[in-house]
Amino acid sequence: MKRNQIVLGKIMGIPIGLDHSWFLIFALLTWMLADGYFPKEFAGFPVWQYWFISAITSLIFFMSVLIHELGHSAIAMHYKLKVRRITLFIFGGIAEITEEPKKAIEEFWIAIAGPITSFILALLFYYIAQALINFRPAYALFHYLALINFILAVFNLIPGFPLDGGRVFRAIVWGITKNFQQSTKVAAIVGRFFGFFFILIGAFQVMGGNLIDGLWIAFIGWFLESAASSQLQMQELHKLLAGHTVQEAMSTSYGIVPWDLTIRELMDNEILSHGRRFFIVRKEDNTLGGMLTLHSLKDVPRQDWETTKVSKIMIPFDRIKKVNSDYPLLKALTEMDTNGVNQLPVFENDELIGILSRESIINYFGILHETGLAS
């Protein structure tokens, strides 16, 4: 999702991004309001006014979604948890909190903050609508915003992961059982149930002739079921990786390239010929200078490959998180997620011995399954 983002800026120090899929849901919501809801509920407006009100309503609604996610983020930051970014996309918004809360009560307040924020917005828009009741276009706009924020809050309280209600449910089960893994599993299973339930409701809607609403409800159900299943898979991955070290999963398939190599030479002699994806850059004095990945090449125009040195685009080692060979693998994966990195250099006695990457972890996970060690 990050690759398809338009960066809007920062709020409270949190980067705000707009996924390209947002434009689809913005256009769809505007059309549904202009062609259906507003003409039906508030007859007598000119056609252009329906479209204008609908576009403004859609924009303010997604601002409400952003405020909803900022509610989660503010409480997470209160508990010293890092929020990597907030993204608005086709299903609304998501605040990417880089680590799980340490206590059930923290999880509860982080999760409930979003619906509480939406309830407050619904109440605020309701009173604004009442104050503008004699100005029908404005009343129609704020009346809908009050209604949709109330629905958003109630929908998010459904006790199925990954909805806010699912996280509240997980926090309650966690507080009772004192077992984070088990509570996550229970919440995810309930989340899958609601996902299948929405898919079934959507299918009945489609068979009843309500094609657009039915497909949308089924689409939401598919998203919920997929997200809950992913959480269950992540739980299994964490359980499997516990007790292993980074040395077991690291890769030694990396290239060592000189400081003054050009990108063109790197591409021809290393990437295309050997298929390597990351490299260690050595300085002229033979010390380690930094690390280079394929992602680093994307910001350099192809016409500059002949003259641009790898030393100009590498990530210096003093800016890279490093791990020792006996470092817990699960903890290293968690830190990669927290810091938003895909590779970690692995050292033993101050000497580089490998690179831990998400790809190497997946390969190691596959080996454990194929050899039966995952059971």
C-alpha cells in the first residue's frame, strides 16, 4: 500500500498518506449520494447542487475517518507506541501502529478511542445540522455526516478482528486469560465468522436484485475475513519462530561491491548476472561503508546510472540497525516491522556474516514446514 500512496503531510508528527484506491471509493460514494440518497431524502434541489453537496460530504466524511484514526494514534502515542503512518484507502483508513500494546488495558483504550471519536463527531454534526435546519442543503450535508459517523462507530464495534470492536474484545479476553496469543486467536476466529457472515449477506442482496450494495457488503466481508486470516497466520509464524536465532534464517547470498562502482556496472555485473538483491559497499580502506538494495535504485533516473556511484545511494552503516548472530529471530522480525526495514546486517564478533531479510525469514519458515519441524 505504501507504494501507491500520495503523501498529504503530517499531523501530530504522523505521516498522512492517500492510497490510490481512495479515489475510487470517493467517486463511488459521491455518485451514490448525488444519484440516490440526497434526491430521495431531500427532493427539490438542482442536479448540480446534489453533486456539489455530495462531493463536499464525501470529503468531510473522509476527514472524519482520518480523525477517527488520529483518535487511535493519540492514545497509542500516549502509551509510547510509535505510529508509522495513517493511510486512507478504499475501506476507510488505517493507523499503522508498529508494535502491540504491552498490557490489555492499553489495547482496550487504543481500540475504543476510534469509535468514541466517531460518536463525538456524530453528535457534533447532529447539533450543527439542527442549527442549520432552515438551510436545507447544509442541513442535508450535516445530517448525513451525523448518520454516517454514527454508523461507522457502531460498525467498528462489531467484536471481530481486525475491527476496533475485535480489538476491544481481544483486550477483554486478554485481561481475563492473561494470554495475548490466545486472545488474538479467539478475536481473529470471531473476525472470520463476521467476514463470512457479511459475504453471505452480500450474496443474498445480489440475488435479491440489489447488485451494488450486495457486492459492496460482500467485498467488506472478504476484506474482514482476509485480514482475520492473516492475523491467524501471523500468530502461527510468531509461534514457530520463537526460540530461533537470526543466524538460522539469515542469508549469505549478498554481494560485496567497491565504493566507486557505478549503478550501471552494478546492474550488469551483479544484479542481472548473479540475481543478487542486496549488497554491502566497501570503502577504499576496505571497511564497511553501507548497504544497498534494489529499492535504492528506483530513485535514480536510468540516464544517470552511468555516472552515479553506489556510494551516493547506499544506506550508511551508522544509520542501519544491526543484530548479533544469536539475536532472537522473532524479536528481530518485530524490530524490522517497527522500524519499517526489510533487511538487517548480522554480525558475529564485530564481523559481518550475513543479511537477515523478510525473504530469508519466509524461506526459513518454508524449510521448517517441509522438514516437519513446524509441527
